Amino acid sequence: METLVERAVAEALGDGGGDAVRLFVAAGTERMTPLFMGLRAATPGRESDLDLYAESVHGLWQCDRPLADAAERLRLLERFPELQPKEEGITDVVGTYAFFAVLTLRYALLAHGSGHADDAVSCGHVALTAMGMLDQNVAGSGFLADERRLQSLSLSGDGAGLWEASVSAGRERLRAVVGRLPRQARF
């Protein structure tokens, strides 16, 4: 399974400058947001993490300028349990997809602050990896292809409809992941 950001997308990010990078990571993170917010919403003690995540995603959509506090947000994000090393690794469905969502936000904050295409490509790579895994676990789904399409759309130069498409895609992803959970673990 190929999970890398398409060459044309990576080149467009390199050529597009900071605004293109910021729009790309804002949209990509928006699509991954339900996988953190929805899967961790009922986790006791995570209220401040949920707030930081939601506020950060909102800030990412301010594409005309870097987030003034991106470094501080990144410092706080790196304390999230999803990014802490574990001897046994991540073995559960919820933990896996919450990890991918947090890692996407991590690279998005880096890219938003720096405007560097490499960080944006890493952000896109994480989303593609997660969607490739979801496709392997949900028969007949097309999440990877949809993520590729939306990544290309993010660089079309016209952000109209991108937020709505990203929100809709994120909801579908959450539904698919929740559908993989045992009935007693569903929300």
C-alpha cells in the first residue's frame, strides 16, 4: 500500500508558499479532528487536551498568517498521552486513530508556524497512512482515495467548499472507526 503524498501535491506545496502550506494543513487536520475529538471526548481528564486541539484547529484556518503561539501549542500537544512512548505500543482501535489525529495536528502546527512544505508533506503523509489503514479494516471503503482527492483540492487555489468537504470527510471517518468498535465500547 502506498501512503506517501503524491509527487504533484508535494511539488505544489513547495511552490505554493506559506499560504498554500497553511491551507493544506488546516484542511487535512480538520479531516482528522473527529478522530481525536470524537474518540477522546468521554475520556476523563482530557478536557484541556480537547480544548487545545479544538482551539488549535480553529487557529490553523487563519491561513493568512502563522499562529503566534504555535510553538507553545506544540509544546503542550507533545505532552498528550498519544505521543508518549509506551513499551507495549498502541494496540487498540481508539488509541490508534487518536494517535494519527494528534500526530497530524503536530505536523500541522509545525507547518503552520514555519510555512515549510516538508512539515506539510509529513502532515499529509500521516493522514494518508491512517486512511490506508482504515481502508484495510473497512471493506469497500475509499478513505485513502478520498484523502488523496482532498489533498489535491486543498492546493487548487480555491478554498471555497474545502472546509465543508473536510468536515464531512472527518465525520465519515469517525463513523467508520466507531463502527469497528465492539458494541459495548461505542459512545
